[in-house]
Amino acid sequence: MSEVDLRVNFAGISLKNPIVGASGTFGYGKLYEQFYDLSIIGGFVTKGLSLKPRPGNPIPRICETPAGMLNAIGLQNIGLEKFINRKLAGLESVDTAVIVNFFGETVDEYVQMAVKLDKLDGVSGLEINISCPNVTKGGASFGTDIDTTGEVVSLCREATSKPLIVKLSPNVTDITRFARVCQDNGADGLSVINTLTGTAIDIAARKPVLANITGGLSGPAIKPVALRMVYECYRAVSIPIFGIGGISFARDVVEFIMAGASAVQVGTMNFVNPHILPELVSDLPELLASLKVNSVKEIVGAAHHD
């Protein structure tokens, strides 16, 4: 059998393979160079950026859970200006796709970020994090209000010519409604899913473990939920999907692709095993070959039969 073709064109972003580091677990990119050559992987998504630096939430803001973890980091980041001045130059020489994740507390902040990021060389695409609170609407998440989601995506679409990917919140009743409104307002792709809202209790202290009370649940525990939502979104839209949620093995990658993802993002497992991404890149061809698959593109949505 000929060599398996792992190449993916994701919304105009060329990926050598479908293995991408997920936002919030990959720093600003260079962090993992101490472990492996970044050119091995398909790409990575930077830590979420905002217009101004954010200190994040008070500690404790992370805890382990069965088959996963809760985090309440609070979108801590260095801000756009420091990213451009201190981090971007180092990313321009990286031989892999660089996707910048960004967010705002108001619609205008999202648009300002899109305008500024549009001008940056070395950035392959933009990922909008809509799972943060809208300060002008009482703190409700952008990603759980259908009208606000549509507005943010539409205005950001007008503000940039770069591929625009929307990271969807799973904390909604019907994720396909949000997938469709993103597509209808010009999104080039989707990232499915962000973390699920959860909490943990310290029974000795009789209080929540996290200072923020709630946090985002990630890791293998959420994989069945994420897989279901990717499956549903694939049936609802025609734009490509990044599958995200508990990916630990090459088999998980194939499951997400067969559910409808064109590529995957790996998050929490980077903390467990910092070599996980190149290991997945190495293991995937053998698994696909055993399934008599010549190209990863052949099996996108293969689990759908009607």
C-alpha cells in the first residue's frame, strides 16, 4: 500500500497532517520546541489574546478530575501588543500553521482584534473564542446567545481576510443552531468544542476547590460529548470542523474525523505527555493503513451513512 497522505486543507490553511495543538494548552507556540521540532505537527493555536493584558483568575484555578481536569485560568494573557512585540517574530520562522485565538469583552473589542490580527504576517488563520462573558450584557457568554454570536462573527468576517474559525461553546441546548449561524455569517470553519462547565468540592474545607467556583472541564472525560457535537455539526454545516475533546490516541483522531472533523486539536494531553502531538503524527499512518485508507480526507464524515 502506498504511503498514507495526511495532508489537510482546512478552510484555506495548509496542514501537513491533522494534528494541531489546542489553544490554552500550547502557550504562544515556542514553549513546546524544548520537546520536539514543531514542523512535525500540522499546526498549533496560540493562547487566547485580548487587546490588553489580563492577569486571570485568583488561585487555586486548576484541579484534576476523573479522566480530566478543571481549569479557571480566566483567559490570562500578555495582550496583543506584547504578543506582536515579543512573540510573533519567533513564530514567523516556524514551519507549521500558526492560528491565533482571540477574544473580547465587547463586540467592538472583537472587531478591533480582528482588524489588528489581519495585518500580521506569519499568522495562517484566526480562531474566535466566543465562550467569554459579554460585559455589556450582564456577563452572559457570547457563545450562548445566538444573536450575539451571529453579530460577532459577521463583524469579524468584515474585519479580516484571513481564514476565520469559531470555537463553539458546548454549554448550549443545541450546538447546531450556533454552527449554522456561524456559517451563515461568514465563518470559514468551526472548532468543536470548548470546555464544559463544571465544579469540584473540597469536602474537608467544605467549599469549592476553585476560587472561581466553576471551571472548564476538559480531557478524556468529555470525549463522548465532543464526538457527539462534532457529529451533529457535520450534518448541519458544510464548513470544515476541528474536533476537540479528550484526544489521547490515534484511534481518537480517527473517530473524530469519521464523525466529521477535517482535523483535530489536542489540548489537555499536552500536560500529561508533552510529546503527545508528534506521537499521534507517528501513529496515525499505521492505523489508517490498517483500515485500508490512502488519505485522511477519505474518511472525513465516514461514520455518516445517509
